[in-house]
Amino acid sequence: MVMGEPTRDPRKHIVSIVYSVTTDDSEPNAGDDAADARFWPLQTVLDGNVPLAGDHMQIIKNWFNR
């Protein structure tokens, strides 16, 4: 899924690309561009317990048809 509506971010035109991957059960490692990386249960995210930037909650809801 691609989200690219020009007015979705007041700072500038932002395009987000969402994709699905398959992984093992190990935790991800943060690289030089992130202080932290982890997997969150979907319900925890949907309950609003994980801070998300911009319209990322809407992107997740669209992806999972919520």
C-alpha cells in the first residue's frame, strides 16, 4: 500500500510505502538511524498504547481494514 496524498503532512509532500514481511521470532536490532526497534502486538498499537507519528495509525487501520 502507498500513501501519498500531498496534504497529509503540513511540512511537505510525504509518501509512505507499507509492506508485509515474514520474519522469525527474534527481536529486530536498531541500526544507526534508530535508537530502538521492536515488534508490537497489533492490538497494543490499535489501543493507542504506542506513540505514532502523523497519520501512521490511519495507515495501520487501512492496512488491516479496521
